[in-house]
Amino acid sequence: MVRDFDLTETAIRLWLARSGASHKPRDLEHDERAELAELRRENRRLREGIEILKRATAFFARGTR
């Protein structure tokens, strides 16, 4: 996006400094941390499910030849 407006990294840093904004991530609230942990667990389960489906597809594809 910076390139779309032909801005330099230095210009962005100066704007951030002048605005008082920080480029450091903020600490997450307790409920946000809990939600993030739950989303990561769900993501892991979904990836495992996809892997199982890929293996099952390969297994059945071999049986139809």
C-alpha cells in the first residue's frame, strides 16, 4: 500500500512518531487471548480434518484403478 502512494518508510515512521501512534503491537485483553487460543485450536482441528480427507481421497483413488 505504501508503494501505491509512493511513500517512503521514513515518511511513515515520521507520521507515526508525530501522531503518537506506536508500531508495537498492543497487549491483548484476557478475552481476546482466550478467543485467539480458541481460534488457533479450531484452525488446528480443521487442518487435521483436511489432512484426513486428503489421505482418504488418495486411499479411495488407488482402489478405483
